[in-house]
Amino acid sequence: MARLGLERGTMRRDLAIAGVSFVGGLVMLAVGVTHPFDSTTGVPVAVFVAPLALASAALVLRRIATRTGLAIGTVAVAGDLILGGSLPTLLVYSQVIYDACVYGPARLWRRIIAAGIVLTAVGAVAGIALFSSWRGLALGIVPALGVVLPAVTGISVRQYRDQATAERTRAEQTARLVELDRQQAVAAERTRMARELHDVIANHLSAVAIHATAAISIRERSGDAGGGAVDQALRVIRENSVQGLAEMRQMIELLREEANPDALTRARLSEVDRLVARARGAGLTVRLETVGEPRSLPVSVDLAAYRIVQESLTNALKHGTGEAGIEVGYAAGMVLLTVENPVNSAPAAPGAGAGLIGMRERAALLGGRLDAGVHGKLWRVHAELPA
């Protein structure tokens, strides 16, 4: 529907151009502008209306049938020249030539240029022969102005139009590549989280297996006398099972790709000092502040918080001025993370841009939120994770 509306709008515009050209030509004929060199040809002015109308009609076909429009315009100007020639028809025909070079195929404008050059040369030679004077060169001005000049102008406009189309296509391709890179970054981050999921769930299931073995062993050795110890072991089993399943459901909601299990170093928010020490060793001055009473967190939240702080410090090293501040807050049911660093005006180290995507993915996975951006003169990352 949109394309049909565009085509209708284009046709109405072409009809308007043809109508205005015809009316303008009639006004020129009415005020006595007929022959380009001599207005006293002896031919009635009304005779020139027919070729003018035919040349104006050719403008309607300038987009949908360029070759046909050029042929009609050429017939019209040929008939007009046979009658003695009129300036309005020649002007309309120059517009037909221009449109043929802009909207027609490349082969067509090459032929128009060649024909215009030949007509200019023939007109100049014929003028010298007819008038026996160098003034006869003026006869070559008509094809030069009516054919060559509009053709050259149309070719220039066509080149600019083609260049704009190429730039627009390049921009669209770049946008698609950026989107593809973003999708690949998300997929890579999810694959990484899938590997970490294995490590997180394996910890709980290992505890379940150990305590289940202990419960069975106690029952076999002591019968009913060991009921209290068995109950304790079963409670531990239930607690680890429920916690492991809850965390697995949270992470599986966004993870759909299989990942090969891989041995990963356990990362916890309680070990943020290790991250700070590593960043300081790399030359970053880090200020760490803890608000509230630190407490044990679900493994998925613990891991996500650790990764967010880690990625924020990495960004501070790459894009900052050598300083960073970390605030870890323990609120009721929430863990609040804030990492700030001054923004460096110098060119930053190149990066893939996947860090922010990964941090947002982790926060969204847990039902939290993460904001990152310029805050005053600082780059600020603030995350709220439910705990």
C-alpha cells in the first residue's frame, strides 16, 4: 500500500510538471516568443501548440517509460523544427533530455551525449556553409544548449543520486552489522552464563549427593537411633535442592543454548577485594565502600554482582582517567552496586561493546535492573539486584 501511494504521488507530480510546462509554453507563445532567433517566420503561432503539447506529454513518461518519453519528445521537436522552430518546445525538450539522463539507463545518456555532440558539430558546420561566415557557428548553439547542456546536468544529478543511494545502502548494511554484532555479543554472554550455570548448580547438587549418602549411611548403621541426624541431613538436602532449582529456573529462562561444562573459578561478591587489588595492580586507583551489613547471597546473585563489578572496573581502566569508586550496598531484599569513574576525553581503547550488554543481561536475568551512562562528569554504573 505504501509503495502504491508513493507511485501515485510520483505520477501526480509528473502530471503537474507536464501541465505547468505546457501552460508556460502557451504563455510564451501568446506573448510572441516563438522562434529562438527570429520571431517573424510567417507560420501561425497556433501551429506550434501541437508539438508543444506532444513534448509536454513526454514529461509524463519520464520515470515510467523513459525511452518512450524521449522518442515522443524527439518527434515533437523534430516537427517543431520543420515548422520553423519555437523556443517553448525546445525548452520543454531540454527537460525531456534532462529526465532521460537522470532516470534512464546508463546506455541511454551515453547515446544522448554522443548525439548532442554530433548535432552541435553538424549545426556549426552547416551554419558556416549556409551563411558563409564564422557567424554560422551560432547554429550549433541550439543543439549544444538544448541537448548537450541538459544531458551534462542530468548526468551530474544522476551521479549525486547514485552516490546518495550507495551511501544509504552502506549505512543500512552498517546498521545490520551492528545489530548482528550485538546479537553475537548477547549469544556469547549467554553461553558464558550457561557455563557458569553448570558450576553453580553443580555445587548444590554435590551437597545434595553428599548429604543423601550420609543419610543412607546413618540409617544403615544406627537404624532409628540416628533419626535426628538423618532429619538434619534431609533438611540440608531439601534446602540445597530448593535453592538450586530456583536458581536454575531463573537462569534457564534466558538460556536456550547448550554449553559445554567448563571449570571456572568461583566468583563471589565477598571476594570483591581481590578484584580491587587486581585493578590497583594494573594502575587504577580504586576506592571501595560497603554500606550495610554484608550477608550471604544466592549464588546467582553473588556471581552476577561480582561480574558487574569486574566489567565496570575493566571499563574504568580502558575509558577512565585512572580512578574509580565502588559502593556495595546491602539493603532489605536488595544488593545495590555503584561504580563511578571520571570520563577520559582522550581516545579510548577499542572494545567490542559487549560489556554493557552482558551486565544488563545478568541484571535482567535476576529480575533486577542496571543503568549505565554519563552522570555529571562521571561514568556511572548502578545495578539493583534482588537478593
